[in-house]
Amino acid sequence: MASLHASLRTGARRCSRQYISNLTSISRLSRSIAADSLHSRSSLQPRTRTMSTTTSLRSLNINNINPHIKEAKYAVRGALAVKSEEYRAKLAKGDKDLPFDTVINANIGNPQQLDQKPITFFRQVLSLIEYPPLLEKEDVLLNQLGYKKDVIERARWLLKEVGSAGAYSASAGATGIKNSVARFIENRDGFPSDPKDVYLSAGASSGVNTLLHVICAGPNTGVLVPIPQYPLYTASLSVLNAKCVPYYLDEARSWGTDLQAIKDAYASAVKEGTDVRAIVIINPGNPTGASLPPQDIEAVIEFAAEKKLVVMADEVYQTNVFKGKFHSFKQILRDLQSKTPEKYDNVELASLHSISKGMVGECGHRGGYFELCGFDPEVVEQIYKFVSISLCAPVIGQCLVELMVNPPKQGEPSYELYTQEYNNIFSGLQKRATALYEAFAQMEGVECPEPQGSMYLFPTINLPEKAVEAAKKEHMTADEYYCHKLLESTGVCVVPGSGFGQRENTLHFRTTFLAPGTEWVGRITRFHEGFMKEFR
Amino acid sequence: MASLHASLRTGARRCSRQYISNLTSISRLSRSIAADSLHSRSSLQPRTRTMSTTTSLRSLNINNINPHIKEAKYAVRGALAVKSEEYRAKLAKGDKDLPFDTVINANIGNPQQLDQKPITFFRQVLSLIEYPPLLEKEDVLLNQLGYKKDVIERARWLLKEVGSAGAYSASAGATGIKNSVARFIENRDGFPSDPKDVYLSAGASSGVNTLLHVICAGPNTGVLVPIPQYPLYTASLSVLNAKCVPYYLDEARSWGTDLQAIKDAYASAVKEGTDVRAIVIINPGNPTGASLPPQDIEAVIEFAAEKKLVVMADEVYQTNVFKGKFHSFKQILRDLQSKTPEKYDNVELASLHSISKGMVGECGHRGGYFELCGFDPEVVEQIYKFVSISLCAPVIGQCLVELMVNPPKQGEPSYELYTQEYNNIFSGLQKRATALYEAFAQMEGVECPEPQGSMYLFPTINLPEKAVEAAKKEHMTADEYYCHKLLESTGVCVVPGSGFGQRENTLHFRTTFLAPGTEWVGRITRFHEGFMKEFR
């Protein structure tokens, strides 16, 4: 078993390396799929030989399983994450050999693993939904446990809507909760929303999975994906054996969308015979932290209307905005439709949201939704059928979606505490983002735009040639090498830019700004100084 | 919007009909895939014409989306379920026109939607995990809210293991919970289990999805699936564009496995060039309710060892056994391995369990696990990577898995109540199963083996020729017609046998025995009498 675990570890590392080479390869659109798969095959050869005995004895081996699963890469939970967990386990056992005393998981947007406390109103309601007999002890709840009237009312209402948190809901989610989501969207955008267009999902990931499953009809289907991107998109497209059509974001404009880059990516893909059907936009950006201005969104919708592309708007960070204001794709689409209906009325938009991010941060509860606009009713039928095969999204996660979109209102008993907690989380994130940004500004060879939104910074790192050489010797890209060294020396885990894709000859890393305090920012600064000194 | 909804409804109905024709078609292995897809195409023609304008304006239409999603059928949540929800909504509005005053959803194994109360110990623990500040009021919990010491201890322990229910866990689940699952398996089987082989999943459905994703390498991969079956298997194989290789269960032997039928199905598939890689067994059976004797399990494992097939043992009903004793595939495999290691040591077994069924019945919480035995470590790496793309199973569902596998023990404060609740649920299910069985025994033309396990009965219905003719006029199979009429006249919703697959020229329906009381059984009896009289 120990050997299995070790092999899993080295495997994860290898897998992460393959992902890097793969994403590096999509930076050259000209490189053909055939060459890429040849590359994967040859990298597997030595291993295949050593496994030959097993191969002949079992049904499944690395050479006969689903090749598209093998091709999928997901660096966010890759080699570095595995290594950080090993360090964490060592420290928990009292190991004193490591040069740090805590591991800082800045590799993943997992707020409650770090500092972020759940919002009291949300969790009080959930406690009552999980154990409804508590509702019979209203005076104990109110007078001894600090629950407020509105907590009790909301729990009663949600229980009426879902029956029991232990019962399957309707496939697309509980009706009452979908109504709340539609009202939230209406209030946010100033345009109507129909609850029937809302699908509750197990986090936004599950929504993305559903949509890509329906969109991708075969190896020739192409989907425009921003680079850098959250690797869920490339991984899902690999699994579905469809084509990722990468378009570069404009680092010089704080990672905004660059319409020309989108047009060029589309044109080359179409020229190669790809049937490009959809465009993914992550706004606010992951890993970039960009928050798109309305004109960028308009430009994307105009292009989508012209080329008949489904717009997939990943808006899970819509409340994590520090600069300017969040503009939803739905609102801007409806605006355009009201002005030029003949041009925009058939645009297909799927916009996704989640309870995992924002000030909610309830990743572990796996809740989210997507709203469909302008889809063909026959396609909607198929989406509905597809989601019904996995029965329904977790019902407690559905309840959290309701609480997120319908929090306590001014004048309600829980409003004050809710607002205070919400604002504290928001300002804590902003404070840490600023601390990180300021630290990066002082670091030699590091460039980082001012924090705008989401939970991440994605600085460029200009590393000395000697570091690039040292990385090569370890069969790593330079950013991967840097991140491994950072983790080994400081316990701070970040993800190399190659895990998300980046322009050739550029290097980055992604760090969350969720970890408590700013002491760990100092660890990065000191490490960076030493690293630059060593390799200058 | 109303028209979209209407189209969704008729669509769902049409989809259900296609599923029936599809499952009927797999009863004739000789019918080619080409003919089947021709059939689907022709049935869509009229619709395609009316949609031509839309088709040219949008990116996605019914003719260009993923064809494998279109092929997937899932009758359990199909036309009848949709119709029953409409009736339920009508009754809720006070409609007096229907010939019944309640809808009985006997179509789906959703215990808490019906009578089944959650187990107190489980839900008390969950309430504390959702709102940990309650743990600071121990005396209120103990003295005023009826919580016991062990509830508090368990909640503290689980919180230590998961950190927060709102944080992502490790991809394959929280370590402490996987340890508990492994201990449970050891105690159940008397053989060791390694927590590293345990993967926590969002219900068993998500585990099946993971395993089939890795197993299915292309259109030529075949998986042996029992007929009748739970349609998750055929639906997932459709989505993955792999081949379902159906083998018939032996109705004459209370739906036991029939080794000869498995051998024949395997041989015909291999002869046609299919690469058969795995065999699915559902034990206790869904929809059949069969509980397999050890010799049936041994025979399957022996065949799997000989032909190098992955054994997928769907054991979600392992505690729903009324007759005899549940035998796990893992236990019998380990037994065989200890006797004849050279023959059995390389058998690959994935066994699945869930919190949705049994006396737990927590479907809405989406929890479950699978254990892998004998898989190639390189394949395990890929399974791990695949599950990491969807981040993790819902953490509260993971906690429920822990509670299910590690309930209060004798001598612990919650033991008595837990045992009482558990036994009441068990005997209630048994009582209703018996009432249904006895009613079926009295009904003309209905044959049903004695209840053995799971949550279902799956009686044969011998319907008069005139009923078959009437069904044809409505473009339905006779069992579908019968089930529609039953729902329309009585409000009782069951699923036609064609939704699960059945031998040609046989008719069945599946009913759960979860609904409270036995009054609804009388509704079925009276309806059946009238139906037989009308069509005799």
C-alpha cells in the first residue's frame, strides 16, 4: 500500500508536468493534436514496460483506460498540493526538521480551510434544517442560544420548501429556492428572470460539467477558453474529447479580454476546421483577479452574437470585487437586446454562480446554480434529462444558495450581525490582497497589477536564466521549480502559472489571499530575495 | 415560458418512450446501433422541421448537440414522474377534479419524501457540525434539548477531522472518515480494508459515474449490465458512448443471477468484437429486490477472474435485506483469494455504498463511497485525478457516511434510541413490503416473488390482449399504458418495467414500498380489478 501511495505521488507530479507541457503546447496553436498525443505516449513508455505483468493479468491498465481521462490535467490539486499535505501531516506529528512551522495553502480558494468563519445566519438556519425538532424549543433558541426570529422563520420556510434535507429534490432543484434565485437575479440586473431557467447544481463545477457535456458533440467541437484559465475548463474539455480554443487575456490591461485575441483564436480554429460553439469568460477572473469593464463584456457578447457562440459566463466571484462594480453578462445582454433585439435576441447565455466563493465561502457544501437564457427548448430538455441522471444537487447546498441570494434585510433581526460579518470578511480579503500586492511591488522581477477582484493575485515573475537552467535539470518549468522551492523553504503552497496556461516565455504563479494574517507574505518576500540571490 | 414548460413536458414523455423502445431493442442484441440511431432520427423529424428557424439562429439545436446525451434514457424521473408532480401541484392548489386526494410517489426510492424520519443521532450531530458555537452551550444541549454526550463528542471529533463543513476536503474525502469506512468494511467482512482504497462520493451515482468514465475507452468498450437494471447504468454508458452488454436475471429464481445468461451475453458481445471489461451487479437488486446467495456471487467472481472483468458491485441496499443475510462481494472475493490466490488475486472489484438507502435514507445529502480492490496503481492515479476535478464530495454527506458506518454502540447514551428508530424503520419497510406482496398475490395475472431485499417489488403483470392494443393506439408499451392509467385513476406513481429493461413479451412495474400506511395498496388493487374488467 505504501508503494501505491508513493506511486500516486510521483504520478501526480508527472501528471502535473504533463499538464504544463500540454498547456505550453496550446500556447502554440499550430502544434497539432497528433503531435501532442504522440508526446504523451512516448512519456509513458518506460512505465508501460515495468507494468507488463500486471497489464496481462487485469482488465484495466494505463494503456487501455479512457484516454481522455489520462489527457485531463488539474494542477490546482496536483503535485504541489500533495506535497503540502505531506508537510502538514509531518508537522501534525510533531516533526521539527522542516524549516517552517505551518503550511499555508494559498493554492486553492478554500476560505473556511483557512481563516474565514461561516456567516452566523446561514449556519444557524442550517442547524435547524438538519435537526427540525429544535424548532419546537423556540424559547431556548431565542433566549439561550442567541438565535433570532428570522433564523427560525427562514428554517421553517426552507423546510416547507424541501420537505427534508434528506429527501431528493426535483432534478433542477427545489422550486421555492429557484424562485429566490430568480428574484435575486432580477434585483441584481433590473431585468426579469424566470425560475424555470434556473438549475441548482453541486457547485459551479457541476454546472460547467453539465453545459460542456451538452455542447460538446465530438472531437471537432471547439470552445474558446481564456488563457490563463481555471483548469476545470481544459480538464473537462479533455474528458469530453473536445477542443480547447485558447484566447489570451491582456496582461498589459490588467488581464482584461482582448477582442482581437478572441477573433484571432476563433479564426485560426475555424480555419483548421474546428466547429467553435461557445466562449468561456471568467469574470471576475480566476486566476487573474481581473474585473471586466462593461465594454469588454459588450464586445464579447457582440462577437458571440455574430458568430453564434454560447456564452458561458463563470461569475462565481461576482461579490469579490475591490475596484469598480460587477456587471453581469445577463444584464448587459438584456441591455443590448432592448436596444438592438434583431441582433441579440438569439444569444445563448449560461451564467454560473456558487456558494463556494464570495463572502459565503461554503465550498464544502457544494452548492451553486446556472441560469439559461435564449437556449432552444429542445436543448433545454436534454440539459434537464442530463441533470436528472445524477438525481439532484445536495439539498443543504441548495438551502445555502437560497440564503446567499436572500440574506437578512435591513430591519430584520439578523441583519446587523450579518452585515458586520460580511463586511469584515470583505475588508479582510481586501487588506490581505493589498498587503500581498504591496509585497510583490517591492520584489525584484515581480510585476502584479493592482487587486481588482476574485480571491487571487497572479504576478509575473521574471527569473534569472540560471534558475531556468536549474529547473530544466529537474525536468520542471521555471515557475514550477520556483513554486516547489517556495513550498520546500517556507511551507507556502502556490500554483505555477503553467497550471493555468500563460504566454510563452512568461512565468507566473497564482496565490490566494485567504490565509490569515500577513506573516506568510513576509515568508514569500524573504524566499524570493534568497532565490534571486542564489540564481542571479 | 409556458410553452417551454409544455414542450419540456411532452419532451420528457417522448424521451421516456424512446427509452422504452431503446431498452426493448437491447433485448435483441442483434439489432444494430445504426438501426437504433436511425430510429431516433426519424422520430425527431417532425420537430426538426418546425424548429428550422431557431436552428439557424442559435449555436445549439437538437441536431448538433452531443448525440450521446440524446441517447441516454432515465425513466425513473421521466414522463410519469413529471405528470405526478403536476397532479401534486394541482392538489396543493385545492383542485377537487382529480379522482384521488393524494399523490403516492412509489416511483423513486426517496424515503424522507414519504414517511421515513431521519435518525435522531445523525441529525443532532449534523446540527452541531453546521453551527459549532452550539458546542459552547453543552448544558443547554444536554439538559434542555435532549442531546446526549456521545452526540457532542462525535460532532467535536468530526469537526476536528473536516475543519469546517464549508471547507473542501481532500479529493477522495476526509481522512478520518475514510478510516471509519475501512473499519466498517473490516468488521462487516472479517478481512482488512485500507482507507487509501476508499473514495467518498456524492452518492453512489457519482461513484458509478467515476468508475465508468475510467473504464470506458471508446465505442467498443462493453460493460455487462443486468436486465432489469437501475437505468443509471445504461444512461451513463450512453453518455460515454460505450456498449451496454445486457444479461438477463432469472425471474424464475427470484431474479437471481444466471451464470449461463452472463456467459451467453459475454460470448455474443465478444463475437461481435466488443471489448467487454466489466460486469455490474446490483445486490440487493434494483428494481428486482433480489438478495443474492453466496454461490451466485462466487459464480460471478469466478467468471470475472476467468475473463478479466472489473466487478462493479452496487451494494447500496446492503442493509435492506428481509430474507437471509447480505454477503458482500469483497468478503466472498477475499474468501476465494485465501483459498485459491493464483486464480483470484488479480480480480478488480469496486464496491459501492450510499447513505441514500437502508435505514439512513439520506438521499438529499448526496453521500456514499466506493472501495477499490486489486486495481492497477496507475489506473488508481487516474481515478484520483478524475475525482479531484470535481473537488470533493459534499462534506456534510461525508459526515453522514461516517455516522452510517459508525453508529452508536451498545452502552453509549444514544444507542437505545438509535436502535429503536433503526428497527422501526426496518420493520415498517418489511410490513409494507409484505402488504404489497400479499395484495399482488391476490391480483389477477400478477406474479411477484416474496420480498427479499432493497426497497422495491417488481411484479410481472399479464395484461389482456385488448390492453396491449389500447396501448399501441396511444403509442405506448402495455406496461407504460398500465402505469399511466394507474397514476391517472389513483395518484399512485410507479415505473413501467420497460424503464429498467425486461424480457420480450413480459411486462412489469416497479413500486417502492416506502409510502406510509397500506391504504394506497388498496388503490392499486381496485384499479387493477377495474383495468382487467375493462380490457378482458
